[in-house]
Amino acid sequence: MRKFLFLFISFLIISSQVLLMSQDKKEKTSASEETVIPEMTIIGNNILQVKNAPVGSYIEIITIVGNKVRKYEIKSANVSFELNLPKAIYIFKLEGTVRKFVIK
């Protein structure tokens, strides 16, 4: 009986240490990966300002009903675009970041 208890407790200790080491490894990889989220703002209902954008990606402007209005290529991390859009609600998509803006 003592032998069984000793083996059982030893197994629990070893398995818990393996579990803790595997969790530490996962946390280190996620902490080392820093993701920068692009920021989009509208200035004066006419200018779209984009910060922290991945170079070479595209920003799509879509109406609320789903019609694609424009598509711009991002050539630098911080860029501005003149929109000249009619009054409406628009959806802006950039590399997984989606924002809704109202142009008045």
C-alpha cells in the first residue's frame, strides 16, 4: 500500500511540473509576439488618417449595404487620404481591423 501511495504521489508531482512547464512555454511565445493595431481616424469629414498600418496592405472603403467604394494601397506606416465621399455610413477595412465612420 505504501509503495502504491508513493508511486501515485510521485506521478502527480511529475505530471504537474510538466503541465506547468508547458504553460510557461506558451506564455513566453505570446508575450514575445507584439501586434500593432492600425489606427484609423477621420479628420473634418474629408481626410482619412491611418497610423501603424502594414506597408503593402490595402484599405477598403465599403458602404453600409456592402458596395465597395474605394481601395487604397498603404505605401507607408503613417499615411493620409483625401476621401471626397458623399454623406453616408462607411465601413473601413485594413488587415483585420474594421471601423465604421459616418461622413456628414
